[in-house]
Amino acid sequence: MFRRTFKTKAVLLAACLVAVAAVAVPLSTRPSSADDFTGHDLLSVARVAMGGQDYANLQYVTARSEGFVNMASFAATGAAALTGAVEVKLKITDYEDNNMRRRLDVAPTGGLFAGPTFLVYTGSEGGGMISGNEFRVSEQAGSRHWGMMGFATLNRAIEGQFPVARQANEGNNFVVEVKFTSQDTVRYYIDRNTFLINKVVTRYSGRPLIEEDRGDYKRVACMMLPFHVVTKLNGQRLADLQINNYDLQTVVPTARFTVTATP
């Protein structure tokens, strides 16, 4: 039994090392020029760089982070961001699933929040609570686009559920657009050397709505995931977060992705 367990672990470790080594190979030594790749090809290679089949098999992701959050924009996701707002340092837990639902829980902060504070996209509507007071977002584009930025979009696009089109390169990035509807699209900015995703931008009627810069990639199990994320809403910074850890195993109950669910 011990030998079998050891052998299994060795095989898994070897698989991880092979995946990481593949990402580390310089672009110039690869047999096929990425400049000739289609948008679908680039998304597929990006997924390999971030974990391949492990990324494809993701069902849930829970990310725990801390950093500065623009609370006015936090409550206004889906509406026009407010200007001149104060950024507050908070601890955040971000839940998402493969149905493109998301939820952000704000950890209790003593006097700042008197009750539960969270933002949720249920898959059809956005809302949440601030200090125990429920709110709903009347303009849904921002909430919908927030859900579109999750891991499920990349997987679904590669599987052929959404049209994919390569765009003009920008700087050191390949750019690929995924089209949800005639109004809703997501653009991925893929590093030309590592094939990791540097930035994700959602566009509503051709105009950027939510931008997310991703950096400080580190290994998590057999995957490479970002540990620094800066998010903008309508060009205004919404959050600057440092990820503390990821949980890729725990099932997030469906009830958590409801407007009235409290921790």
C-alpha cells in the first residue's frame, strides 16, 4: 500500500513538473509561432500554462485576500462608479463556481460594518448587503460582467460555447475576445512569453466596463494562479487585492450565491 501511494504521488508530482517546465520554455524554442495561432489556440495554450486539465476541471474557487476597496464602487457595481470615494483596507473572500456565479464577503471590521456585508451575482441578478441592509443592483451589466470574468468563461470558450476572435496584439500581449452577446464581450491579454493572462477586460457595447490586472503568479497544486489583482470599474479603481490563499477543493453551496444568504 505504501509503495502504491508513493508511486501515485510521484506520478502527480512529475505531471506538475512537466506542466511547469512547458510554461518555462522560451517562445523562440517552441516549434510553432504563436503569431500564427488563432484566438482559440491562444486561449487553449493559456489554459495549459495555468494548469491544463486541472484548470479545465475546476468546479469552485475560493480566494481569500486583503487590500484596499473603493466602497462606493463596491455598492455600485453595475452602475456608474462614484468619484472621489475613500478606499478602505478590508479582508475579502471571493467565491465563484462553474456556473459563473460569484460572491464577495467582507470580513467583520469592528465599527465600520454593523452587520453582514457582501456582494453577490446569482447568475441573473446582482445585489448583497451592507451592514446587514440588503441592496439590489437595478442596472445589471456590471454584475453580469463581474460573473463573466470568472474561470468558467475561459473553459467554456475553449469548449466552443462562445465565439472567439483574435484581436490586434497590444504591447507584450496577445489579445483574444470572447463574445457572449452582441453587447457583452470579454478580452484576454495573454503574455507573449509565459502565456499567462495579464489582464481581463469586459466590454459593454464596445466600451470597457470592468478591467482586472492579474500578476504575481504562483503555483497552487498543479496550477499557476495570480496573487495580485487590481480591478477597475468604468476606469475607476474598485479594488487592489493581494491574494493570501486559494481553496480549489471545497464545494460552495448553491445557497451562498443568493442575495439574502448571510455567512
